[in-house]
Amino acid sequence: MHISEGILSTPVLAAGAVLTIGGVTLGLKKMDYEKIPEVAVLSSAFFVASLIHVPLGPTSVHLVLNGLVGVLLGWMAFPSILVALALQALLFQFGGFTVLGVNTFNMAAPAVASYYFFNFLVRRGNRSVTAVAAFLAGALGVGGGTFLIALSLVTTGEEFLSVARLVFLAHLPVMLIEGIITAFCILFIKKVKPEILEVGK
Amino acid sequence: MHLEEFAEGDSLLHRIDPRVKFITLMPFILLVAVLKGIELPLIGLIVSLVLVIIARLPLKKLINRLLVVNTFVLLLWLFIPFSYPGREIFSIGPLGLSQEGLLYVLSITIKTNAIVLATIAVLGTSEIFSLAHALLHLKMPEKLVYLFFFFYRYISVLHEEYTRLKRAMAIRCFHPETNMHTYRSFAYLVGMLLVRSYERSQRIYQAMLCRGFQGRFPLVRHFRLTGRDILFLTVMISITIAMAVIAIT
């Protein structure tokens, strides 16, 4: 989910860049040198996971998982998502360098919110609390992300309102699927390798 | 997984110093992104096309890329001309097509393609690792560049893990449909991928410590500017400045 080059207005691009620089700086501060391989290889896993297409009725959607990234990595979601989007901009020209700030913020801000709302519940809660918290984290990641995308479009110009509304509505079912996948995934991680839930601290 | 589709080749652009590439490309694409109207973005597009010709990029792959990029632009073509305020030139029922709206979407389309083409021609023609190396020289935060380095290095490894897991599912007759079983299975697939990547990262770090890692990668090879690089730098920066001057006046 990203906005392509050449669409957004200059103030929106600038605001996105400034906010992302702030978030990445905080994330890098949390990431000690010995954590770099951990965060990096988890980011590679998320990058590969985003290639997975899950069926949804007659179509399929690809996983975004920024809610899950947030719950696991906390503020380090900012650098993690930045490098992923930078690579996509380099290799596939999805998004791009001039919109890198906006796109990173749109995905990483809801991720960090997921961390603050749900990391504690996920780690300490019993099975059902964990499942519900993880579901909400996954849904919040995508939902917040699309909301911010719609907001970036609308603040660029009123004429984007109908496109922005369409983008948001189209992602409502994706929120549901992301929530379900995030819930099962976190239950799995908690059983198999609970240390991963501590990486973001 | 073959990711660097355009990096092979020996055109002029393939041989330019990656540091120079960043210094010349960033101002150019930022300028194009903030341009308004039709004429100036068109000049930008022409510059990008010249870069593409110099880089001698494989045309078929290039067109595939452009198709992907332009799908979102197509969505804008369907909506913006009808909702943009301006003089109506054509109407279907209650929907009025405005001339200003059409020009606005046209401008966006030109800008998007100009930026994408320039990026592929200039950055796509270098290997990712040499670009990361260049970023270190350009004083990007070290931790961020290291993160990028490891992240990129392990994508292909984890993609292999992913293919293995998927094959294991296929052997057990997994058939994706719209139901809970499918979502749970995909979730466990992602979970397993994360568990394996976490365990791998521990081994990587231990191996780094064994080899005396102290928080820094020594840079052994250094870039050297040639006359070619300086020429490219001068030409691109002059074009960018000229375009900026025209845009302001």
C-alpha cells in the first residue's frame, strides 16, 4: 500500500519526510548494534511474507502485516519499514524516493500505535486476551495505514476525496483478514518462540 | 529470486560512481515531484527518456515496470477529471468532465513516469550493495545502512525458506480458499518464517562476534571519481538548476 510519485503536494511530502526522520531517529536509538541482525532478518521475513497472497472471495489480497511488525518491533518498525519501502522503490518502483517519507510514516505510525496499545496485552494476557489484542493490532495496522493514505490524498486536494474514500473502503475486508492472520500468528509465536515478542523493548 | 533486473550491463550509467548517482538524482526527482503544469514535467520526462536511452535498458522489462506503476494513475484518470472544479468540456449524465481536471491528471501522469524512469535509469543500473556502500560515504546513519545491508542480504535466504515451507504445505494437499483454515495455515506459515528468521539472526550475530565484530564494518574498497563522473554530475545538476529557475520565474 503506497502512494506513487508525482501525486502528493509539496507540503504533504515535506510533512511526511519530517515525521519519518523523527520516527526513524527514535527507532535507531532503540536499536543497539547487537540488535541490528535481529531487526534486519525479521524485516527480510516480513518482506517475503508480504509476497503471500491470501484468497478473499473471488480475488486475493497480499499481506501487509504492519500491525504485526509494530507489535514485535515497537519504534524500530520505523527503520524496518523504511528500508523495506526504500528497497521496493529501488527495485520495483512501488512508491518511490520522493514519497518515501509519507509512505513510511503512513505504515509505521499505526505500527507503533499497535505496539503501545497491544504489546503488553499480547505478552501478559491469557490465550483469549492475546488473540483479541493481536487481532486488533493487525486491524489497526492496516486500518490506520489506509486512513493515513486517504488523509495524505485529501490534504493534497479536495478532488482526491472520491479516490481516497474508495481506497479506504476497499481495505475494510483487508483489515479483517490482517486481524485474523495477526492473531493466529502471534498465538503461534507465543507458543513456539516467545522471545520474539520481547525484541521491540 | 532475481531482484536487480537492470543492474547488469556496461553502459555509461552502469559505470557512474554510486555517490554521484545519489547526488544528481535526488535533486532532480524532488524537483519533478513539486513541479506544476504540463510543460516543465514534460521536459523532465524527456530528460528521463534520454537517461533511459543512455542506460540501454531492456525495453520489455521496462514496460512491465511502467504498467505496474501506472495502475494507480489509471484510477486517478477515472476519478479526478470528474471531481476537479473547472470548465466543463464534456458531460455524461450528472458527471461533468473538466478541462482543468484532465490537465491536472495529465501532469501527474507525466511526473510519475518521469521520476520512475529516471530512478530506474540512474539507480537501477547499480548493484544494491554498492548503493548501500555509497550511502555510508554520504553520511547516512551507520545503523540504518547496516540494517539495510542485512535486510537485503537475507531476503533471498528467507525466500528460499518460504518456498520450502510452501512446498511442504502443497505436499500435504493444502489448497487455499476463503475460510478460517486457510487463514490459520497462512498465519502459521508467517509465524514459522519469523521463528526461523529470528533463530538465524542469532546465529548470524554469534558468527559476527566470532570474527571480531565491534559494531563497525571496515570499508576496504573506496570509490574514485573519474572525469566521466564529474561530467555527468555537471550536466545533470545544470539541467536541474535550469529547470528550477524556469519554474520559479
